[in-house]
Amino acid sequence: MALLAACSTVEGPTSVNNTPVPPLPSTGAADVAGAADALGSKIVRHGKFALNTYDTRDEKYIDSLSGNFDWIDEGGALVLALSTTTGQTIATIKANDAGAVLNDAKGNVYTAPTADELVYSVVGQRMPVSDIRNWIRGKASDTATSIKRDSSGRISEFRQSDWVVQLFDYDAIGPKRVYLMQDKDAVVTKVRIFAR
């Protein structure tokens, strides 16, 4: 894939699916090394995702989105490319300790101090991007509660940051299926991640 070929450095690719991706602010080598130690080794995942937001008061879906993803996480830098099921770019997010940049399909560029703040400013909904970086590794933070484990001792479910997280179908990298659910202020948000 073009995304993998372009992501040979911590800075990430300059384009995904022929859509230019602006560079991130530079970060010091010590910051990158610290983040790599905290998150572990490089993870590359590809697959499908689905996001649904349901308003329980009005009994209707507010938002639905599904498609493909390419996730490249080198500890110090994250590149997340989202595309439709037909391969058209939805958005590309790049994040490191110095900040986050989102490039959408229309060529608009958005920036924020963190990936979480970036997604909130663009879509108006809080999504736990920084937490997902751990969750796809099969890890939960110290603030996680109600932790359950499968018969192999791997984390299978927990609560963290207002989210119920379920992890299934582990391989050498981590869980291949990640289910997230948040029920807050009469709005239920569900995210399903299916990695190959």
C-alpha cells in the first residue's frame, strides 16, 4: 500500500491515497523515544471500522460512518487514514507529541495540540484516539476499571474514560476486534474496529 511505503520515518507519509498530508510540527528525539517506550513497538493495522451515534431521546441515529482504515503507530507518531468502502479518502490524521493534523477529503487542514482535541474540533464529538493507541495493543491504562480477562489472561473488557471497551480475537500484535461503547447525555456512541 502507498500508505506503508510512505511511512518509513517517524514523520509519516506526505500523502495517502494521493491526498497530500501536511507535516506535523517537529518534536525532539527525546520526546519520540519516550513515547515509543510508553506505547511499545511499531504497530501496523488495516481493516474496517463502523461508527454509530444514536440519540435515545429522539430515538434516531444522529451519525453513522463506516469504511476502511490504515493505522500506523510508531510509538512517537501515529498516522490514521480513513477511507470509504470504495477507497475514497475520508480523512488522514497524523499525531505526535508536538501536535496533530487532520487533512480531509476536500483538502481542508485542521490542527490541534492532541489527536483527541483535533477530532473533537472537527466532528464535535469526543473520541478517545489517544486511548485507542493502547487499546489496540490489548492494554488499559491505570484509570481503567472493571477489568475482565479471557481464559488466556488477556484483557477482554474494561471501562475507561466513559467508554466500555471490549477486546477480542487476539493475534501477535493485539486484539483484531475492538468494540467501544459510550452512553452519555442520552447519546449512545458505538465504534467497531475489525483489523485484518
